[in-house]
Amino acid sequence: MAQKTAKLPISEDADSHRLIPGERIKMDELPTAGKKFHPDRKTAEREFKKLRDELIEAQRRLYAENKQRLLVVLQAMDAGGKDGAIRHVFRGVNPQGVQVTSFKAPSTLERAHDYLWRIHAHVPPAGMLGVFNRSHYEDVLIVRVDNLAPEEVWRRRYDHINDFERMLTDEGTRILKFFLNISRDEQRMRFQERLEDRQKHYKFESADVAKRKQWDDYMAAFEDVLNRCTTAWAPWHVIPSDQKWYRNLAIMRVIVAALREMNPQFPESDPGLKGIAID
């Protein structure tokens, strides 16, 4: 019988960037440099690959068990690395058991409903791992910064969102929320790289320049999100993301630690299968 590979001790590392409910944070005090938390890129990448193998196996069991649900929420400034994190972290998983939803400007149908209607429709069902690329938090971020709704409207949404996430948790959905924190200088370099590489032009729009000028407004909005929507049932993890290799590892540590706690199992075999022979 093959010997099982020992699990990496990641429990403490998984909590490194988790915010504590009630402990107020300031955006300008949160680190963006991942290299401060890990001394060596090659070592980090080896750990990441081992943990990804564990994720792939755990996700197979989650899908087969068909009881529990895991929702990963990713938020960031433009060029923060949401797409890259999704590509790297979930590479190799069974696509039948993972659904990725990117939330852009709401459609006419979506605007005809309450702002959480389109979100709830994409919450993963039993057995699934769901990933939100942007999320319900856009309704207290871009809506606030661009004055798409009066303050009296968006300000009450923090409580709505906390209650919504509490309901999901009570009904069996594990929620992991990640803010990918990059510096303004790093965003500038990533934007410049996109401009200089024609194959990356699809990632850049002229409107991104205007959004960059709203950096301080977005930082204020994110600060309120992190302070008001870090709860015991769905805390935020603020991931230093200037170094992509550390970003990927930090996210992976949290997801694998959660799956270890969830401990999904393959269902018991049907006893009627015993003794069956295929001619």
C-alpha cells in the first residue's frame, strides 16, 4: 500500500492575514509586500504545488460527498491579481465541481431586482466550490465611489451583507473572503506592462486611468468594508499581493486549511455492489 504524504503544517500560516472582528484596521497600515512574510520564492512555490495537490484531492471528495459548499470571494483594485490567482490556485481541479462567477455591471434584468438577487443565484450548491471574481461588495465599493446610489442606500448594505453571509453560513456554506492588497506603485507597473504588451491590451481600458485617480476613494471604501464586514462567520483575509508567488501561496494555505476542517469524504459504497462482476 502506498504511503500517504504527510500534510504540511499550515494552520498558523493560514491565519496570518485574517482580520479579527472588532479590531479596526487602516488601509495604509496593511502590508502589500509578500516577500516580508516568506524569505524564498522557490521554497514558497514548492509548498504551493504540494498544497495544490491536496486541494485537488479534497475538491474531488467535496464533489463526491455532495453535502458541503465552499465559497471563495476575491476583491481587489484593478490589476490586483484576481484572475491570476484563480488560474494558479485552481489549476488542475475537476471543472465539474468548480464554478467561477465574474460580476460585472448588472444587466437590465438584474437591476430590476434587489442587489443581492444576482449574487444569491450563483452561490455554490452542495458539493461545489464556488469562486466570486468581484462580488456583492461591489455594491458598497463602486456604487459608493461613483455615486451610483445615495449614501443612505449603500450605507445600510453593510448590515444586509453581514446578514446574507450569516444566512449562507447557517445553511452550510463555508465562506472565505480575500482582499488582494497591492501598492499603488505595483498597480502602475502592472498597468504599464499591459500597455506595452499587445497581447495584454484586452486587460486594459482607458477607463482604468480614471479609476486609478480614485485610488484614495477606493481605499476609504475598502477600509469600511474590511472593518464593517469582518465577522466571526465570514472574516476577511487581507493578502499582501505585490509578489504574485506569495499571493498564490497565502490564498492556497487558507483554502486548504478550510478544506481540512470541512474534511469531505467519499460516500459509502452501495452494499449492493459487492459481488457484481462485469461480463
